[in-house]
Amino acid sequence: MPGEASLRAGQYYAYPRNAFWPIVEALFAVAADAEYVQRCQALVSHGIAVWDVLESCIRSGSLDAAIESSSIVPNDFLGFFKRNPSIKAIYFNGSMAEQSYRRHVLPELPEPFNGIECTRLPSTSPANASYSFDRKLTHWRRIADEIKADGSREVR
């Protein structure tokens, strides 16, 4: 779920210390300070969608650890996959997203949707202080490498 700053702004990763947009800038040459719509369009042009595992939940503050597990409502991934049949991989921004997907979404998915490759990446949140920016970037580079290896898009 987006943190409080993101919810207020109506934008993913709006908290200034979150490393998501600087990582996107490093991988795809999308200026982290560009207008939000431009950043989102640039991701789509690279075949990347950003979507929450959870449609809603109750949480005080912005930390994933504060999510009340009984309040979790997952997003409609089956519908999303049917509308977007070219999805080849899912990358989770941290362990909570992966755990929520595996617990609340994956058991309900029929074939072939339950076979989509899933990879957890280190959270871009500043709360993940044990990972430096460079260490996060090294792990997140996998997305750009796989897009480039797919041959469908050039990544600089």
C-alpha cells in the first residue's frame, strides 16, 4: 500500500526519500523530477506497470508492519492479467508485497496466471536502511536487464 505521502499526493512513491523514482531514473533515463504523468508514461513505454498488491487495508502510519492483517483486501489480479495478457513477470517492492501476493492472490489464480514469474526486490523505502541506494539499484537492475534480454525494448 502506498504510504501517507503517496496517498496525499495521489502518486506512487511520492515520499521524497523513497528510492523508487531515482532507481527508475538510473535504469530507464526517466528524470525523477519529471511530472508524475510523464514518469508513468515512460514506465508504460518500457512495458512496466506499477500496481498495488492490496486494494485496501487499515494501517496507522506508512509502515507495512502496521497493516492490520484482518483488513487486507487484495486487488483483482485475475482481471488485471486478463486485461494485460502480455505480462511475463511480477516484481515486488519488498517482502510485504510479496507475502501479501502469495497469501491473498496466488492461491485464487487459475492457470496460466498462477505461473507468472515472481521476484522480490529490496524495498525502495527509506525504512529499508540496511540497503544503500547502490545496493538497491543493483538488485532492481534485473528488471532492465530482463526487458533488454527480451529484445522487445532497448534500455539505455
